[in-house]
Amino acid sequence: MQQVSGISRSLVKAISYRILIVVLDFTTIYLLTGTVRLALGFMIVSNIYTTVAYFLHERAWAHVGWGLENPVKSQP
């Protein structure tokens, strides 16, 4: 199996997670309001800032060795 960089893996994880959350956000807001326009607006805005936050969070945790059997030391 081909190895990918930590950044590429984090990016793909963030994107696939956001696709799931986009669907859940839209469905939930639509079911609560019955308004497609409101559901779309909420979905777009919330998923832009939460995608960035998730990616940054994932990258920060990539530098934390706590809980790993063989922690990778970050380079200076």
C-alpha cells in the first residue's frame, strides 16, 4: 500500500468528514425549518469555518505523541 504524507491524509479525512456533515446539516435544518434556502445557507456557512477548524485541529494533534505507542517526534 502506498504511503501518503500526514498533511494529505489529514486533508482527505477533513474533506470526507465534511461531506458527511454537509448532508447531516442540510437534512437536520431542513427537517426543523422546512426551508431549503435556510438549510442551504446554514450548511454553506457552517461548513466553511468548521472544515478549516477541523483541519487545523487534526494537524495540531499530528504533533502530539500522547497515547501513541511509538510517537513520532516532530522535526525542529
